[in-house]
Amino acid sequence: MQKVILLTGSTDGIGLEVAKRLVDEGHHVLLHGRNPQKLEAVKRELSGRGRMEAFVADLSSLAEVKTLAEAVKAATPHLDVLINNAGVYKVPNPTTEQGLDVRFVVNTLAPYYLTQLLVDQMTAASRVVNVSSAAQASVDLDALQGRTALSDHAAYAQSKLALTMWSRSMGQQPHSGGPLTVAVNPGSMLASKMVKQAFGVSGASLEIGAAILTRAALEPGFLKSSGLYFDNDSGRFAQPHPDALDAALCAQVLESIEALVKDDADRRRS
Ligand SMILES: NC(=O)c1ccc[n+]([C@@H]2O[C@H](COP(=O)([O-])OP(=O)(O)OC[C@H]3O[C@@H](n4cnc5c(N)ncnc54)[C@H](OP(=O)(O)O)[C@@H]3O)[C@@H](O)[C@H]2O)c1
């Protein structure tokens, strides 16, 4: 059955491979990218292969996340799947205009906010697939709130654990009638530009990541996965970092995420 699927970060790496698979399988794919030229090129490449629309938003800006959600709502009354795939490891200037680390904004806050803004477009049969990582490290709340600077790896690993923590909290207590929420490590050291820039290695086939994200989005095998973490390095549901199993720590991180998102929205309104 054709599904309506929003895929963030469709312009490169694993996301681009997922986009090709989903379009070729006949789904209605809402492509997303931050770079209009790159996004247009992907749309051109896939044109004639299936139904798709394209949305531009820089997810390091929560204002743009809001605009993206509004554009998606205007384009479709219903969303079957949201794949929060866009992510970032290394950038020349890691601090956003709001003084936050861009890894926390793009990898943790933006997917959280986008999910919240689109939750009414989803039903209990919908899915949110959060693209996590094997790189997970305890979240320093001061760093999440922009008060402490981190190395690239620490910021990335903390942002991915924070994503996994909110995914678990939300997935275990789904909004009534809301979507299942699962976190997935797509596989480590897959051959994307992120991996080349971060580790200087070419990496393994992107198809490994594309295949598992497509399964998480569509397969019945993931129907009971809400709140869980799938580790594609071992090929099974697995324990995430121990902090993600600690309900009190998850609540603390979620509270900080919600406060940051609310502060940003309040600042925009004033
Ligand atoms: N590759 C791996 O081995 C691996 C392992 C574990 C987890 N992951 C995760 O898999 C996901 C995909 O990463 P990848 O390896 O495929 O890397 P990638 O090739 O660099 O792709 C990242 C995607 O996110 C987009 N993106 C980055 N910053 C953005 C921003 N500020 N606003 C909007 N979009 C933005 C990129 O857009 P542009 O095309 O404009 O750059 C691109 O489409 C990420 O969440 C990553 O953390 C990857």
C-alpha cells in the first residue's frame, strides 16, 4: 500500500538512498533538504519514477523547522511515516545564532520539534523513525543548553543519545492514538560524506543503512518497536546507552529539550 513518507536529509548519503528506494517502491515521498539546488537535483534525478514533493529547510533553525511543518501540513493531511534522518557531525562554526551547538539542534531538537508539530497528522498506525548512532555519550545538560562547548565527537555522541532518550520516552508513552517511535542505528561507518569528513575513511555500503531505515519505516517486524532501539551493527533490537534506560535521566533530558524548543518559539513570538 502506498504510504506518505517525510524523509529529512534526502539530499545525500543514507537519506538519498532511502529516498530512491521509497520512490521506486511507489510511496508518496516528501523529500527534504537544506540546499535548494541539491534538493532540486535529487527531485530531477527521481522524476518520472514516482510521486514526490520537495521541501527546503535548514534544521539548525527551529524557525525553519516550524515553516517546514506548516508546508508539510499544507501538502498532506496525513503522514504515515516521518524519518528523522538529517544529521550533522562536523561544521566550521558549531554555534547557532541562538548560542546552541548545531549538533544538538539538528540531531536532537529539530527532530523532536518536527515530530511534535506533525503529530496530529499521524495516527496510531504511523511511525516515527529516529536515525540514531552507535556513538552515544551521556548528555551534559549545560552543553545541551549551550553553556559548555564540546568536541565534535562529544557533541555528536551526546546529541544522538539525547535523540535516543526522547525517542524512548515518547515511544513508551505514545500520545493517545499517536505514532510508534523507534530509534535506529543505521550501521557504523557507512560511506557518506559525514563519515569521510569525520573519520577520513570511505566506509561500507550506504545500502546497509538504507535497507534498515526502509524496514523500520514499513515492515510489520517493527510494529511492536515503539520506544525501542534497533542496532544495525548487530542486526537486532538492542540496549541503547544505559542512560536511555534510566527513566529519570530521560525525563531530565526531555524537560531540557522541551524548554529549549519553547524558549525558541517564545522568542520568535515576542
Ligand atoms: N554514515 C554512517 O555511518 C552513520 C552512522 C550512524 C548514524 N548515521 C546517521 O545517519 C544520518 C544520515 O547521515 P549520513 O551518514 O547519510 O550523512 P550525510 O551524507 O552527511 O547526510 C546528512 C543529510 O542531512 C542533511 N543535513 C545536514 N545538516 C542539515 C541541516 N542543518 N539542515 C537540514 N539538513 C541537514 C544533509 O544535507 P546536505 O546534503 O545539504 O549536506 C544530508 O541530506 C545522520 O543522522 C547520521 O548521524 C550515519
